[in-house]
Amino acid sequence: MKKLPVYVSEEEKREMTAAAEAFLCLTNRPQTYHIITYGCQMNAHDSEKLAGLLRQMGLTEAADRAGADFVLFNTCCVRAGAERRALGNVTWLKELKKDRPNLIIGVCGCMVQQPHMAEKILQQYRFIDLAFGTHNLHQLPMLLYQLLTDKSRVVTITADEHLIAEGLPVQRLSPYHAYVTIMYGCDNFCSYCVVPYVRGRERSRRMADILREAEALGTDGVQEIMLLGQNVNSYQGGDGEGFPALLKALDGMGIPRIRFMTSHPKDLSDELIRVMEESKHICNHFHLPVQSGSDAVLQSMNRGYTRTDYLRRVAALREAIPGIGLTTDIIVGFPGETEADFLDTIALVEEVGFDAAFTFLYSKREGTRAAGMTGQISAEVSGERFKRLLSAVEASAQKARESMLGKAESVLVEGLSKRDDTKVSGKGTRNITVTLDGGEADVGTIVPVTITSVAVNTLRGERR
Ligand code: SAM
Ligand code: SF4
């Protein structure tokens, strides 16, 4: 049986408020911050919360790391490359600290939550002043206060995998787009993935809390919300409310656009498809990671579905919602992947016709089941397969864009085009970038267009 989430207590919240107030009275406190974020949307949203907390503590944002008193790296560890990049950049700051001894360097997030990395930071990265894991985010006021008053390094990772911290301040990156986390953690234990170990057990927020947050965002003029979770389809809001019920309630609120990610194919229900079909505000796009087109590889990945199951879900989505855009995640070079397995993946890409795919080279992660599997694939073979996969994905994406010609779309304008300031661009409901004639006044508004031509990676539209 699933353990219920543990909410951060009112007492602990009061302690954090007191720490933030005491921090404001310190004469040696940092005045400016800069946060560098690696990884997924979940991390981007965590950084918005970290920035919210820092603002409450009187800090303002510095334009770059060189000008900040406190530099915080919010890290990722899904692949080894992200970890290497973060550590490389932190080390770059070590030099800066020689000239500015009061500079505070912090590291947080998924990388730090791994006990072997926390130990490494403690022993080998002695210039890092503050390090904390994913479950300690809400404690930032107390940790910073402790650092400045005890004048010794603070490295902490909490093991409570069931924690939910409600009510944290959020410094949004965009005035018209907002992330809303609906659940934390993951219980799927795909054999390659480190997320369940660093983000904890799957736990859902209460539906009432999510609806209240969404309502406030709507009042604030937000045009699009993106619901976040590692597997949003298994959301369980308490009184038996699943993800379809949550989506239906949000759709009724009137925020112009609703998106969500990520969905797991094994939990994509007919009820969810029905809610999408009947909705007014849910975008015409579904991100459905397949990972591989081979049954043998899917089984070894512990994904819980077959190629046929996946294709059936795609068919059900397309039958209910004609014209829906599909995107996916694919891993190349998983241990034991044969050329025949790989060709099954290419064939699946061609059969589904994705709008886009995030493609990854398999990365061996300590502590996961796949790390101990036989049949690890050489970098040379994986690299060559990766190139072929990219070509297949690009051909599929091009076809998808061409299928949009003459169709109606609506674009949430994000800004002026970089090359031509008489044009603006933004995402259509299918999540493909569309460029159109326009100016500053269009930014943050939703403009109905007809798709008139296809460019590299984008579409061109004319106002309807
Ligand atoms: N929960 C989501 C899901 O199951 O689709 C995605 C979470 S993960 C942060 C994003 C993507 O990273 C995964 O879909 C997978 O394709 C990729 N990924 C995860 N672990 C990986 C690894 N060890 N090597 C390469 N890619 C990996
Ligand atoms: Fe990782 Fe699988 Fe969970 Fe996604 S569903 S976060 S890939 S374990």
C-alpha cells in the first residue's frame, strides 16, 4: 500500500519564516543571487521557487554569475553529461572566489541528492559552501542563515521521500506562462533511470491546493499552465480523484491553455482521452515517451507496455482527437540493444509520425538496474545509431509540419523574432513554433492564424 504524503508542518514553516527574518538583519548577508538550472521543467520550476525564497530574504537577481554574491547551481543527474557540465561550471567559480572571498557557492537538486555525490562534494569540492538535496528546497532560508552565522559549510540531504512543501513563493520566469506541479517523485523504476532514487516516492498534491493555485494564476493573467509530474497519468488527488478529474476541473476554470507532462503510456486511460476530446482549453499535443520500439528492450527497461500497446494508445488518441501532435523521448544504445531492436525503433518513429522527439544516448547511472546489465553498447555503435535516429526523427517532424499547411492554429506569442522585429513567434497548440507578422503588443496574447508555409523547424502563419 502507498504511503501517504507528509506535508511540511506549520511549525517548520514558521521556523523558515523566522530564519528569513533573522537573515535580513545580518550585516554580512549576500545582496544578489544568480541561479543556474540544468535539466527538466521540474528543475526549472524548482528554480522559480528558490528564486521566490531568495527574494523573500531580500536578495535581488544579478544578471550573471560573475556579478552575484550568491550563485546557486540547481543540478540534474539523469545523464552523466548533465552532472559533468554542472561540476565543470562550479569549478570555474572557484577561480572567481579567489578574488571575491565572500562569494557564496551553492549546489542543489538531483545530483546532490545522491549520497555518493554529497560525499564527493564534502570531500573534494571544498570551495562549495552550501549543498542540499531535492527534499530540502523549502529549508533554503534556514540553511543560508546557518551558513552565515556558523561560518562553516552546510551540506545536507534529507532522506524523507514522501515530503510535500505547500505554499512556497514562486518567482515566475514568464508573466503569461506558469508551471504547476501536481505530483512529485516516481514509483516506476525504469531500469535505466535515477529519478525514483533522487526525487523520492510518487506523491500527489491535494486537488484543492492545485485548483487554488491555478485560480490565482488565472487571476494574475496567466495564459498557459503546464502541469508537471514524472507520470501525471497516475495522479491520485486524495478522494479517488485521478488525473482526468483534475484536468476536467482545470479546464472548467477558463485559463486559455493547459498542457501537461510527462505521461506514461502504461497509464494513459480512455477516460483521459475522453476528457481531452471534450475539453475547451487542453492543448492539441501529447508528449508520450516510448523510449524504444523493440519489445525486448522495453521489457528490459521495465516500461510495462509493448510496442503494440503503445501503437494502440496512439491510435486511440488520434481517433478521438484528429490532428493531435505527438512527441516522444527515445533512448539509443540501451544494454543489449541489437541492430534489429534499433530498426524497430526507427520503424516506430516512421509509423507514428512524431512532431518531435527528445533523443538520448543511454547513460549508465550508478544504483540503477541497467548499470549492472550485460551487453553494454560501445560509444561508437550508439553514436552511429543516434545519427540515424536523428535523421528519422527529422524526416518525421518535417512531414508533421507539412501536414499543418492550410490549417488553423492559435499562437501564444512569446516575443519578437530574433532576426526580424516586424515578426513575432510563439508556440501553436501543437507545441510547434510559429512565426507571424506582429510587434511588441502581441507578446503574451493568443493570436489565431492559418499556417501558410513551412521553414526549418518552424511554421509560418498569417492572422485569421
Ligand atoms: N518521467 C518521464 C518519463 O518516464 O517519460 C521522463 C523523466 S526523464 C527526466 C526524461 C527522459 O530522460 C526519459 O524519458 C528518458 O528518455 C531519458 N533518460 C532517463 N534516464 C536516462 C539514462 N540513464 N540515459 C539516457 N536517457 C535517460
Ligand atoms: Fe524515470 Fe521511468 Fe519514472 Fe520516467 S517513469 S521518471 S523514466 S523511472
